[in-house]
Amino acid sequence: MRYRVFVVDSRRRVICAAKLDCIDEQTARCRAEQMCGEHDVELWEGDRLVAVFRGVTSNENPGDRS
């Protein structure tokens, strides 16, 4: 299955994007979560948002999601 991963800043602007080819959603979730660091990581399958993994920046500023 084909997934896309987006690393986004605090204003949800895309910093970087990658394609993931994974056998199933659980594998895609694990791989996307491993990419999480300073910024949030969004995992998408087509136009469906699968998961958001919160980065360090989000944890420091939980109310700053405009």
C-alpha cells in the first residue's frame, strides 16, 4: 500500500514529504512514528489522514495550532 508522510511545522506548513510503500497500515504507522522528532508527522493514505504523531515542538506549545 502507498502512504505519504508529511513533516509539518507549528502552522502545519510542510517541511518535508516522503512516500512510504508498506505492507499494511500498522507498518506505515510504525515507520511514520520513527520519523517524529522536533516537528509533527502526518501519515496519509490518499486523501485520508491516518495518524498524526506529535513532535517535541507541539508538546511544548499545545495551544499553538492555528
